[in-house]
Amino acid sequence: MRRVGGSLMIAIPPGMAAGLGLGEGAAVTLRSHAGVIEIEPADRGERLRAEARQEATRLLDDSAYAAEMRSVREDMESVRAW
């Protein structure tokens, strides 16, 4: 590690960076928790949100899924009333 401005820079081996879909100059997002630092492409969160929106739309248009969700809701309401 070395200091660059107010940050610490870490060398990432090219093979590891490529495995993450990263290259020189890539924008990334860093997260840390429980002593672990995660690095991912900056646009990953938006891609995941877009995929979730597409899946939600698909499920809303699926009549079998809608029927199952109605059944689950009715079951939950009957348990709550019990």
C-alpha cells in the first residue's frame, strides 16, 4: 500500500481485476463490513436495481404468481385473525 493524497492505494493483480470486470481507470464502489473490504464496478448497484425492476414487472404480469401471492396473503390474514 502507498499513500496518494488522502487515500491509500492498493495494487490489484490484473487477473483479479479482470475477474471483477475492472480495468485501469474503472469507477468502483467500495464497501466495508466485519473487517472485509468489497470492491465492485460502480454501476453494479444500478444494474441490480434494473434487473429487480424487470423481475418485479414480470411477476406482476404472471397470473399464477399473483394467485399464489393472494393465497399467501389470505393465509396470513387467517392466521392473524386466529
